[in-house]
Amino acid sequence: MKKIFTLACMTAFALGAMAQSNGFYHIQNTLTKRYMILVDNQGSADTSGSVDMEACNTCMDLDQVSVHPGSVFYIENISGTAYNVAAQGENLAVLTGNKLQVQITPGGDGYELWGSYGGITVFIGDAEKKKPRSEEYETWSYIKEAGKENRYWKFHAIDNSSHYIGIDPDCQTSDGSYWGTIKCGFSFKLHSSGMEAYYVEKVDNSNFELKKWTNDVIPASMPVIIKCSSNNPAKNIIKPVTDSASEPGTNWLGGRYFDIDEPNHRNYLAYDASSMRTLDSEDGKLVFKTASSGDLTDGKYCVHNKAYLMDLPSSCAATLYEGSATAIKSIKQESKFNDDAIYTLSGVRLQKGVTPRPGVYVQNGKKIVIK
């Protein structure tokens, strides 16, 4: 399925890339009006042309799409008509085993998405599922091999107005501030006014200590807490960027991009009450507490793209209060950019031993140019 959903997304991206410039986009089917969302990183394709691409779900509700980081795709031209895409920290081309050269073709009122491998050409579309006795399409579906009507797509640039990615707050404190968490596969800046980013620098048995993030850019994959001024995600907008930044040496926050539990698509992190805590408020104060089943996906999994306190000792209290924590994590987490690995500007790590194509990359927190 990795290969398939990759094909779906890659093709989609290529399409948008030719229609527009490299950048961040929402991708919408012209027939069903649903948008692509990457919810898994597993796929498959075989020599008969059978593909599994359900890692790319689709959703009609733009309000849900606008708060899901998996709906934000980065389109990047490789050469000629070949394009690569990134979402949820995944390089979708690599997930196909680099078999597929994405092709894009104008058609209908959008673009056709297709690719070829092993002498087989596959067009990608949205599943045409409808509600019983109704012409109205279901809110959620998934990517599949296209028919004649469902293979056309439109690309909407993330413009921070009609198409945006926003923070849906989890709680409110007594000072009127709203708070939420996020873990993205892309770097971003705070766009709306009144927003601030924090991470957890210290934890002891009953307290945690927040540290404000002062860099203009929040690095790709860094879990953070966002202080918002509204409970409306449209007023808590973050702006995806290709700028780079180094993560702090110590951050007790962690998270996952995926929380799916479907046949052939099981990709989740089970919540562990002995070592994890989730953000909330109590008596108007910010706390991290043991999650209830209602806080979790299917009552037991960490919610996708959210941040949690992780790897806590079993001695930690069920509820941790913001305060002056004294215990510092014994082994600091190293910045993801301090490992000599090479990353694209969208935060995707290149495979070891692969020679990068000419372009601008990030290594050890600094931009490098490969000619």
C-alpha cells in the first residue's frame, strides 16, 4: 500500500506542480469535492496492476481538512514532468521504491493523476461512494484506481485564508488563552496574531516547565504546545514554510503522524498511562494529565499530529502542574539535524547512501547547496 498511496499522492502533486509552482497545497477531487489526507505510510503494488492506495483518505468537510496536517502536501519539481511530494514527514516517491515516474495531464475541469510501472499505467481517483438513496457523497472515502469521472483533481495553494492549516485548541486557561498541541511533517511559522509556541524543557514527579520557542520557524517534526487567542482554528493559523531550524536539545514532548487501525493499514501508537500525559486545564491552570478514553483515538491510541509528554518515569503523578521542575532528562535528545543526515527543505530525510540531486538541502541545522 505504501507504493499505491504514494502513487496517488505523487501524481496529485505533480499535477498541481505543473498547474502552479512548487509549494504547499490542498488537493481536491472535482467530482466528489473531497480532499486528500495522508493517514498512513503503507502501500503496495503488484505486477498485475493491483494497487492498494487507501493510505490516502479523502474528506469532504473542509473544516476537518483545515485542522489536519496530513492534508498539506508539498509539491516539488524534480526534472521535466517528474515531480516529488512530501506529507506527514514521508517522501512519497521513496515509498514506491522509486518505480513510478509521475505524469500529469490536463483533463476535465482539473488534471488527471497517473503513473506507470512494469508496463502498467494506473490512473488515480476518489472512490465514488454515495449515501444510500441519495446522490450526496459520503464525507469520508479513500483513493482508488480511477474510473472515467473521478480521476480529475484541483490544487488549492495554502493561502492562509480560504485554504489554511489551523490549531484546534484542547483547553482554555483562566487568563482567557486557548491551548493546543501539534506535530507536523513540515516546518511552519505562527501566522495569526496572539499565538506563541512552547515546548517542555523539564519534568519532575509532579511538575513540568514550559520554555517559549523564540525562533521564527518551528522545525518539521518538532512537537510543540501552541498558545492561541481564539477557539476558532481559522484564527489560529500556522503557515507551512520550507525554512529550516534546529530542534532544542531537550524536549519531553513526542507524538505520531498516524493513528489508523484498518486491515492492511495498522499504524498507531497505543497510549501508555504509565509513561504518557496529555495536555488539559484544571482550575484554570495548564496541566498534563493521564488521558481518558475520550481523549484518544478509538479509546486507546495517541491522536494523530498531537503532542504528548512521553517517556515519563512511573513515579510521575497522574496530573502534572506547570511549575518549577527540578529534574532534567538525564540523556538529552539530540536535534534531528545534528546527525549528519541530509533533509529536503520540507523536512524529509534522504535515505543514507543516496546522492542528492542538485538543489538546496539542510544538514546539521544549516542550509547546503548541492550543485
